[in-house]
Amino acid sequence: MSLNLPKEFVFGGATAAYQVEGSTKVDGKGQVCWDVLLEKDGRFSPDPASDFYNRYAEDLQLSHEFGVDAIRISIAWSRIFPDGTGEINPKGVEFYHHLIDECLKQGVEPYVTLHHFDTPLPLHTSGDWLSRKTIDAFEKYAEFCFAEYGNKVKKWITINEPGSTAQAAYIMGSFPPSIKYDIPKAIQAMHNQMVAHARVVNLFKEKGYNGEIGVVHILESYYPADDAVENVSAANRGNVLLNQFMLDALYKGYYDNDTLLVINDILDKNDGVLDISSEDLNALAKAAKYNDFLGLNYYQSHFVKPFEGETFIHHNGTGDKGTAVFRLNGVLEKTYNSAIPRTDWDWVIYPKGLYDMLLYIKNRYENYKAIYVTENGLGYKDEVIDGKVEDQPRIDYVAQHLAAIQKAIEVGINVKGYFIWSLQDMFSWTNGYNKRYGLFYVDFETQERIPKASASWWKELSEVTKKL
Ligand code: BGP
């Protein structure tokens, strides 16, 4: 497959603070929602993860060497404000100065996310994104970061994946606070995060901070399991609930009628009411014109049919292929087609879904400006054999998704870059350490890094693209 991406296309690598840094109990860091859940479950520890807190210089050196032009890092809110609000922790502030300085030194541009799943514990306990207190606190924390790091950071991301946290926290129960099957809470959490995003974007623009700002959404395509009319409408429900609802908030600044039709129907069936204030709508409307870019995370698509009955979800967090079940009363059921490949964690590999999603965004949201694919990659049980990691399936996966992006660029969609998930192997929230995604293998015992075959392939592609 020959790739022919634009010369200025950004080849990035993605990380998230809680998944790479480790050192969760040092230098004054406050607790986060995940600390409590992981300790209670006793399945995995977030320490030392990839020990990025101490080894970031090595990872950035490797990034430089292997043609990684940019890195997604996130700031752990609880390193800066251990309680989420109030007192500032100078050691946390200093750590991110050092990390950002090292990125700049290695010529690896930092794209900095302010919230990547790790709400400080006191704010989580008082309701997390369901509480307006979290929105107020997030605004203050964001402003602190803009003022502190704004002369070095030019790309800001407010929140990572409002939809997946809401879904995992309140529907699947796999993220803290582990609530199951409460769809109205999930919808409220999505709305509140979009309001938080909007308020921070408005602040960023109105106070004249330099640089660009956006949000990262996971956007997966929903297809009918077959052409039956009821399956088409189930696919529409999935798309509206998990994509369109938040994209309307982002780019239209209000929820359109076709969106509300589906959302209200789902709320009715689940005895839910959405709390939307006029201040929320004002913030959304104002921010809609300010978003500089959309970060799009894409891993898989879904083939669905309607489901009416007892909700049941089994999250495959073990890599035992064929164990995932997703049946949501009044919304949909996910089906699997043996002709379409999927990973050991039952993630359906479908690059066309990325192209279709990009096209849908361009057609529905004409004011979108620019898109970066901010996460895409293959979770795989990599093995070291004779000191090498031959991860051809990952190379194939990434090449196919880059080809889908290239096709989108050819039809005029402004996709400016691609961040592989992930830069190095790291801790996976609900899967632990055997689901590896990195360009660089991490031996979690010794913390040794081994560039995989995909890293060499990536280097060549990144270098050739720049010479075109
Ligand atoms: C995205 C998250 C990442 C990462 C990735 C892979 O939704 O933004 O933080 O974890 O998914 O997911 P997983 O680790 O569950 O395989």
C-alpha cells in the first residue's frame, strides 16, 4: 500500500499522564478517582506504569530518533492542585515545566490535554462531571495552566473523550464510580463536559491566550447489522447518543432537532430528564465558533441491531476473544460478523469507519476548521523474541487507517495529523499491562525500551513523507 500524505502532515505519538507516569504517590500528587478503584479491585497497579515521570527524556529521545514530530501528553490535574481546587503544589508545576522543556528540546511538539480521565478524588467524590463544582474547578485549573505554560505550549486539548468516560462510568460500570446502566447520568455527564469545554475555550479566546485549542472525542461509526429498517434506526441511535450529541454541542453550539428526537426518546424510556441551563447554552453557542481543531480518536466501528430487553454488558478486559456482550435496553445490541476482523479484546477493525466518520463531520459540521486523529492503534499481545518485537499486525492496522485518512484528505477534508496510540507501551485502564499499543516496547519489570518493527516502519514513513 503506498501512502502519499502531505509533506506537513504531523506524525505524533500519544500518551496520558495516568497511563505512563507512574509515581502516583510522590512529590505531593493528590489522589484521583482511579487510585481508589484500582486499589479496591486489586487487579492492576498504576505504578510504575512506564515510569515516564522519571524516564520522559529517554522516551522523547526515542521519539526524536524515530520520526515522531509531536507528542500528546496530559497534565495530571492532581499534581498541580492535589485537591482539585485550592492549594497549588510547586513540585507538580515544576515537573510539567521540565517535561515540556524536554519536548521542545527534542523538537517533539507537545499537544497538552488538561483532563484525561483522572479527576482529582475530592471532585470525583462530590459528583465528578455530574457536579457543576467540577466545571468551575476545571475552569480555574485550565486558566492556571494557560498562564503557567502558555508561552511554551501552542496546542491545548481541554478534555479527552467526554463520551467514553460518561459511557464507561455510568453505563458499562468499568470506570469510576462504576455505576451500571444509568443512561440519563451518562448523557448529563456528556453535556456537562461539553459545557466545561466551552467555558474553557471561551476563556482561552477572550483572555487572548496564544495558540490553538480543541477537544478530543472518540468517534466510532455505527452501521446497521444488515439493511433491515429497524437496524438502520438502531445505528442512528448509537451515532446520535455517542457522536452527534457531543458534536452538535461542539460545532453547532446547540442540540439540533434530529439529535433531540433520539436523545429525548432514550431519556423517556429510561425515566430521565436532562438539566440544561440557559448559561450552558450561551457558553456552547459562543464557543462553537472558537474551536481551532477537533481531536478524533478512532479504534473501531460497531454493527448493530435494536435491543429491547434486560440490559447486559460484558466488557472484555482480558483479551479473551469472543467474550464481549453489549445489549442496551431501548438503544441497541452490538453484533459481530465473522468476515470483519477484530482484536483479542473484540474491537472491530474497520478502517472505512474512520473515513466515513471524517466525511460525516465535514458534511454535517461545515465550520469544523481542522482535524487531528489524536488516537488510533492496535492493542496486541506483543512478545519479545530474540530481543526483537515483530508487530506486523500493528503496521498493517496503522497503514490501513492512514490510507483512510489519505483518502479523506483527497476529497478535501482537512486532516492535519495522526497520533498513534500509543507512543510507548503503558497501563491500560481496564485491561492492565498485557494490552500493548506502543511503538516502543516497555519491559515493565526493568523499564527497558525496545523499538518495535512498527517504530522502524514509522520512522521511514515519517521521513519519506517530509521529503515528498
Ligand atoms: C482511549 C483512551 C486512552 C486509551 C485507549 C485504548 O479511549 O483515550 O487513554 O486507553 O483508548 O484503550 P484501552 O486501553 O482500553 O485499550
